[in-house]
Amino acid sequence: MSDKPPFRWAGTSARLLAGTLLSTLAVVAVVTAVSVPWPTIAQEPASVSAVPAPAASVIACSGGVLTIGSQFSDASALDLAARQSVVSGVAEGVAEPTETELTVPQAPGDSVASFTSLPADRTRTDVAASGASTVRTEALAGFAASACRPPLMESWLVGGSADTGAADLVVLSNPGTVPATVQLTVYGVDGAQTPPGGADLVVAPGTQQIVPLAGLALGEASPVVRVSSTGAPVSAGLQTSITRVLTPGGVDQVGPVRAPETTQIIAGVAVTASPGELGASDSATLLRVLAPSADTTAEVRVSPIGASNGAVESRTVELTAGQPAEVDLGGLAVGTYTVQVAAAEPVVAAVWQATGFDEGDDFAWFTPAPLVETPSLFATTRGPLPTLSLVNDDDEPAVVSVASVDGAFRLEVTVPAQGSTLARLSARTVYLLESDGTGVRAGLTLSGDGALAGFPVWPADAASPAITVYP
């Protein structure tokens, strides 16, 4: 028999029951605290939305046509063969741009035009200019025309040759106020290389520097040059010419390609001679294409401007990364064409077109036309009457207006979806190109007796977007 008093058992049981209840309540409280959101205090940081002050619009021209090796005492000396005639302008109501001259230390007789348009009422203004030269010497003959372009930190030169008979020149212009250090990477049969002559080139502000292409890639028949700059952007170009035996075969000034893209559209390629007239061993139309970074397959389509029956030429081209390829597009009938190159990896491309291979003939390099989605200015040069090719690669029609800035001319056309059309323009005129929201691509072609040139219309630089500042 137990000798514990009954009240001890009752007290112990009460304590056990109380402890159990407290433990249960604690568990419930913890679970509730975890599952139920706690009140928080949140405060958005103070911020201010501001639009940066717009920068001035700056463009630089190519300058005159230069000849190399004409001096017996100095085979590397450069001489001015023909000056460049320049047409420039801004939109109606905008102050005229400031023109400055870039010096060319290697060719003291040449001067290069550069134009600066200052913002108006905190709005960026557009400026356009282009230049042309006609040369007839024992070493050079032909017509060259090019648009004046804004300086870029990186651009691509697709065209030219460093093979026998070519005397091509890489042209680097620095319209800025600080020096630019430039690297020239040459893509050829052995891939990408930076030759000693293309490394750490210093282009002083307000000057133009000339680099012979043969000094970068001697013997390369189909080079592509990437121009990379630090310190300040540069406007890059290529003067290309050819001599067959002792006969000059043409001259051209080739503008840059802005960047590799998976689709490149070249508008306004002018074929001026019928197939068979140029000889079986000569091809008057060549496409040069490069995939800089990765192997890929490119689909090439050639379509007549304004035609509704689609492509007249289709090719599939296998591309090895870093090695330019050339595609013979000979056999095209007389007319104006669009050449489209589409690939899974980004590519750069250009088309070489010749009027023939006899004395008095000329050639031109046609580069890709960027998409123009904002009102943009362009200038036509002196020389043959220009033709504007408008290409719409969208699935909706585009209504496009082309008007001279002096108000004397205005044309409105509808470019069909996945279609193109031509417009005849006047020489030495500045135009404004606008579309109804569907971006278009545009290229100028200048074709005449013994003269051929062309360049694309580039979009105006967009205004800086608003930025958010957190004090």
C-alpha cells in the first residue's frame, strides 16, 4: 500500500496537464507565426526620371581619290588624284551644320570634309552629306561616290583586294577632339589575323590616316577588315581600284558595314550589261560574305526590284568561321536587284558589280542597307541621276514618303509586303525619308556611261532614352 498522500498525485497530474497545454499552445503560436505574414515597413527609394542632353550629330566624308606609288622616289607616297565634291544639308528650319576640314598628313594636297549639327531645343538634329569624284589618270579611272558617315567604335569593311593589280587603301577619319587607337583585324583564307601594320594605330583628332591594304593582307584576294577603336570612334572606309595589265578598271569608295547580323539585305545592285557580253571567264556580279564567329549556312536570294515573281537566283553557301567566301552571281539580266543573305549566325556581306572589263568601264561595291524606322536624311551626289531602291521585308505594306528638304519635291509610295520599288531622284539634293511605322531599307544607285556607284541610306541616330536617377 502506498504511503503517498492523495493530494500529491492530484498536483502532479495538474502540472503535467498544464505543461502539455502550454507546449501545445507554443507549437500553435510558432506555426501561426511562420505561416501568417508579419507586418512589414517598405519604402520606395526616391528617384528622378531624366532625359540626357542630346549630343551633336557628327559625320565625316571619305575625301578625294588618292593614288599610291606614282612617285619614283617613294613608292609608298600618296598623291591626290581627284578632289571630292560634297553635298550636305539638314532639315528645314534647323541651323546649317558646321563644316570643318580634316587634314591628311600622308597626302598634304587632300582635305576631308566633316560636318557637325548641334541639338536644337534639347532635340538631336540630323545631318546628311555625300561626296563624289571622277578620276582619269594613267593609274586610276572611274567614278566614286560615298555617303559621309558618323564615327563608330567598331565597323566592318567588306570589299577590295590585296591581290595583283589592286591598290586599295583603308581610310580612317577621326572628326573628334581626342586621339583614337585603332586595331585592324583582317579576315582571309587563314582566318582572323591582326598584322603588325594594323595594331595600335593612333589617329589624331581632326585627321585622316591611310593604311595600304596590301600592307595588311598581301595577296589576299577577298579580305574583310574589322575596325575596332578605343579612346574615340572613327569613320572607316575603303578606297578600292584595279588595273588590268596597264588599263585602269575602275575605282570606288566603300562605306562600312555597321555590324554582323543574321540577315543582311543589299538594295540597289545595278546590272548594266547582259549575260554573255563580258566573256565566259569574267563574272560581273560577286557576293562576298563572312561569318566572323561561327560556322553556318547562308541562304542567298537575288530578287529584281519592283518585280512580283520572287527570287531569280537562290544559293546555299556553307561558311567557315573567320574565312570570307565569294559567290558568283553572274548571269543576271540588266536591271536593279536586291540581294538577301540570311544565316543562323551573324554575317557581313557586300556585292561587287562591274559595268565591264574594258577600258572606260567601272565597278562598285554595294553594302547592306540597315532598317530605317525613324525619319532620316540622306544626300545625293553630283554625277549620274540617282535611283532609290526601297525594300520592305515586313509582312505588312509600308507607306514611304521621300521629300527634298527645300520643299520642291515630295513622293509618296506604297512598298508591298516582302516587296520593293524604285524611285527616281535628282542629283545634289538632300532628302528626308519617312515611313508609316513599318521600317524599310533603302539604297542609292548611280549608274551612267562608264560610271557606277551606290551606297545605302542609314537611319538617323536615335535620341537618348530617359534614365532613372536614384539620389
